[in-house]
Amino acid sequence: MTKVVTESVGEFNQHFPKIAVIVTSSSGGKDNAMTAAWHSSISFTPPLYGVSISPKRFTYQLIIESKEFGLNFIPYQKASLAARIGGTSGQEIDKFEGFDIEREKPLKTKVPILKDAYAAYECRLVDSKTYGDHIWVVGEIVAMHFLKEAFTAERFLNLDKIRPLLYLGSDLYTTPDRDSLQFIKRGI
């Protein structure tokens, strides 16, 4: 195989795949959802989670107004929903009504929690900072929702029960091969 070495970056997708999430927001009687792949846990204590959002997104506007957001982890079987949510603007369509998205009641916020999510975090905004053409939005997780059966006793995702949705870039979705799972001990 040939390795390319270049200073000309342009679009870079070598860091994919990543788990796709649905970011939800609500403010002024308007709910919205957007698909995101640039997100990460940041801290256990306090429980902080971040997501990269373009400031052009309606979801970002609602997060800034309400100071809260949700992160919904959906299974691979819902890839078409993720694509539809990601391909439309909440300023033009009510995605919950237009895509018949079922919600569950949040516990500590007003953000929509997707019924189809195998896990969801309710977050209160603690920081947002611009990096290039996106804003890194950080929230403290104030409530969690998760399907008990989707996780092992150690709280790892059970790949026999859930196939997580992975995004490869350019509207390509996949899921891991559960037969490739292996435990590898760290260290010497």
C-alpha cells in the first residue's frame, strides 16, 4: 500500500468513522434536531460532553437561547432518520412533525429525548468557544436515559443487542462488525 504525505490538507476524513448522534434543542416553543459526528466526552467529574456545531445551524441558535441541549445515540437501523435530520434545516421544517419522530419526556431540561435512542444525555450549557468554522459547545450532563438491555453490567454497549450508527462522511453510514470485538490488555 502507498502512504501519501502532503501539506495540502483540504477536506480531511481520515478520522472517520465516528458515532453519529442526534443533537436536540428547544427554545421559545420550537424544537429542533440535527445530526452530528464531531462530539466527545470531556470529563467524568463533572460529567462534561462536547459537540462541534456550525454557528449557522438553527440548533446552535436554540442552544444559545435555552442554555441546554440533548445528545441522542440511535441505532444503525435508524440511519435513514439521521440522514433526513442532517439534510434539512429546522428553520424550514418542523423535523419532529415532518419525520414523525417520537419523543420521551426529559427529566431536568426541556430538550426533546428521542424514543428511538438507546442512550441520551440531557446537558446544561457550560461553555461554547469558536474554533475555525465551528463552535465547540460543552454541556454538563444533568440526566441520562438509556435502555438497560443495550448495555452490559459494566455499562459497555452490548453489540449483541445494539448496532451503533457510525458515520463515514459524505452521507455514508455503517456499523461495527460485532465479531471483531476483542479485549486487549494495556501495558506490558
